[in-house]
Amino acid sequence: MHPDLFESEPTAELLASGATWAEGPVWIPESRTLRFSDIPGDRILSWCEQEGLTVYAEGVEFTNGRTLGLRGEVVQCSHGRRRVEVDRGGDVTELVSTYRGARFNSPNDVVVASDGAVWFTDPSYGIEKEGEGHPGELEYGGRWVFRFDPATGEATPVVTDLEQPNGLAFSPDESILYVSDTSTDLPSGEPNPSGGHHIRAYDVRDGRRCMHGRTVVTIQDGVPDGFRVDEHGHLWSSAGDGVHVFTPDGREIGVVPTPRKVGNLCFGGDDGTTLFVLASDSLYAVRTRVRDAAQVLRSRG
Ligand code: MG
């Protein structure tokens, strides 16, 4: 196994079980907790070393992905409210819910760039899949990736060539945006062998446009739902059989097997090098030697 990634053979240590389908993890340094969604359970869970797993909030309108804003606030996606919202100490307010008057489908995952812009994916799982939101229509007619500019209050489409955009992350210098397409997983649950199960890379121009899309990673077992990029530019992707690690050009350099299908993951812990892995109903921890690219970029200011 790659010595830059792990000190020894990596193992996934079980921390907690009891979610229905766990998604959307974020490490909150202030409280030293991991917060994540239980989407079908319509609740947000919290894990910390002292207390283990607790319920943070219930009846949350099917939140999914989340990340930290520049001031430590939690930015999260809500399938049920079809919006991106902010949680400041339990006070939840809307950030954005429409594009040119049409509601989003069901924002799935979100990242905040170093300039404060909020980039998020908008597939249709939350309006088409039973138990993960409310049934609804595609109002703007696509399934796109958007960039929300807090200065103008407007969302602009940045990627429109994916069938079901899902996870997303920037390269360490934010010159590349990676977005996964999980359209092999249809909202109906029917098999869709011709659908996507890959991650595409886009060159980011002027911090606001995406160009030259190309597929860099294809996951063979399952789909790359959520993923993260580490400080060296490696992609850490979820898959059906664990976490797979790739170089920026898509060469696989590590695997951490898990007993269950992985939905999402994030780096955290006191030194930022613990990988928290959400696999179906359970939360696992993996010791690594790397930190999240965005965290390192922000710590350099
Ligand atoms: Mg997702």
C-alpha cells in the first residue's frame, strides 16, 4: 500500500451503527464532532469520541451533503426543501433555492471555494426516489452543477453534461473541479447498465467557469457517490466495496475495504488525518497520513 497515504495496512474501524443510509459528513473542529445525514431517517446525526452517536436534529427535510463555510458555519443540502441552507448553531436559514425562478431538483453535495462561492450538485434523487424527499418535477429541465455567488445572490450553472451529478471536490489549488456521475443508480432503483459510475475533471477558469470535461476515474464496484481530494491531489472515492484512492490522472494507488457500500467520506479528527467513512448504516474511521485539500488551503489563508 502507498506509504504516503497510510502508515501501515489500512483498516476501517467501526465507530457507530444505526443510521438507515448515512451521507453528507463534515468534521466540526470547534466541537470535535462528526455531523452527518441519515437521509431516509430524515434526521441529522452527530458522533464524538466521548458520547458516541447522538441525534443532532430530526424532521430536517432530508438533508444530504454538507461542508464548512469560511467562518465555520455548516453549509448543507436539503432534498425536501430543494435548497442549499446554512446551519449556524442550530439556526437554519436558506442560502439559495432557485435558478431563474425555477426550483432546484434536490441539491446533493456541496463545497465552498476559498473565495466563498458555494458549488453544489443538483441531481434528481430527492424528488424521484422514494423515502429521500418529496415527489416533484424537474423545474429547470436539467440535472446540473451550480455555483452560488453570495455577493450577487445568484446561482449559475457550471457543469451541464452529467446525467446525475453527485459528489464534487476541488483540486488543491482549485484549478480543477471534480464531479461524479452516479446515473448507473437510477432513482427508481431499476438497473441502468449504460449509466455513469465515474468522476469527471473540469478546468476552472476565473474561479467561475468549467471547461474541458474529461473522465478521470471509473468505479467498477458500485458508484463514486461522495469523494474528497487530499492535500496532494489524490481522490478518495466511495465505492460498493470500500474507499478507493486515485492519483489526479486516475491511477489507483490504494483501497480500504469496508463490509458495506460506502456513500460518502470526509477527513477530520484533531489533526485532520482521520478519514471518516459512511458505509450504509455505519460510520468507520481510517487512520491516514494526509489531510483534506480545502482544509490545508484555508489554513494557509
Ligand atoms: Mg451524494
